[in-house]
Amino acid sequence: MIDYKNRLLYFFTMMLFSLAMYAQPTGYQGKRMMFKTDLVSPLTERGVHIGLDYVLLRNLVIGADFSITGKQYKQNYGSFPDAKARIRDAQIGITGQYFLNNALPAPTGSYVFGKYAIGQAAVFGSELIPDPTDPTDNILRGFKIEDIPSRQLDIGFGYQEVVYGFLLLDFDFGISAASLFLDKSSNGDETRNNLVDQFAAKHGPNLYSLGSWRSQPGGIGLSMHIKVGILLF
């Protein structure tokens, strides 16, 4: 005789177990919201980088971040070797991380990521102009271009770990591509725009620049971030 009672009990036991597994809260012990800041940005970009992330699905994290950078760049003036330019860029961005470990839910383990950010930049540089007191000589004069729309795209991979149940350690490495839309800024000086183009190829990547990547000033290259943060709730 078939033992229907035992089979029915086994069926309900397995169903309850499956429901319990499915109902486990996403995130680390049910915590989904995270706050993080980058430790590399103050050293490589003279700036700050902070963000909020949210575990949306078991393997998917979305977020928003804010950054201000003010990196300096050398200008090529033979008679003025210490001439420096600076690009100040404030951006807000959206990020996505897809975690590759199916055994553990986000936000722990290896992941691939993408980020798209928009903002507004200002360029502080120097230009050579004829010396009004000596037409055969030049002098160095500073200039500023404001209200420059900026864009940046980042893709790469990373690894994140939770320590002590609340502390986040996050490392990522990837490719960054940035653009400055000088033609949409409040300044239309073609000569100054050409000067900016000479050093803006290093703007964007914080680790190593591979040069410019499109008609607009801006650079493409390698970037790295080391972030620390906390699980909020």
C-alpha cells in the first residue's frame, strides 16, 4: 500500500522549505541600502566621491553617486615650465552592479559594473599673449572657462566584501571615458578651446590616460577605486 500520508507530509515540507528559501530577504541579512566613499579620489583627482547603493534584486545593485574633482594638469610652455591648468568637474551619476556569485546574494562577491554621469565643469588655465611693453616677448595670463557640460562613462569589474556585518570594502577597476562639451559653454574663444584640448585628454581616467577618444576634449583610460562604506538598513 502506498503511504499517502508520508508523501503528503514530505510534499508540504518541501514546499514550505522552498517558500522559505524564496522569501529570504534580498541583500546582506536583509539590509539593502549602502553608503560608500572613495579613498582614491582625494589622492588622484583632488576631489571627493560619495554614493548610495540599493540592492534591487538578488544579483543587481543600482545606485546614485556624486563627485567633485579638481585635478591639475601641466601645460607645455617652454619658458614657463611650472604652468598648471585645472579642471573642476562636479557630476551626478547612476550606477549598476551585477554580482556574479549565484550562491550568495548581492552585495557580496565579484561583480561587473557600469556608470553614466553628467555634470558641469570649469577650466582654469594659462595662455601666452604678447607683452604690451615688448612686442617681441610674451607673458603668461590666466583664464577661466565656466559652465562646460561634462559626461563620463565607466565600465569594469570589482569585488565587494562585508566585514563585521556592516562595514563595506569595495574595489573596482575599469575603463573611463570623459568628455567636455566646450562648444556648449559660456565661452566661445577658439584659441582657448584649442589650449584646453591639449591637456583635457587626461581628464576622466584617474589611473592612466590613453589619450583623447572623440572630437570633444576629454580622455579615455584606466581607473581604479577603493571604497569603504556602511550598510544602512
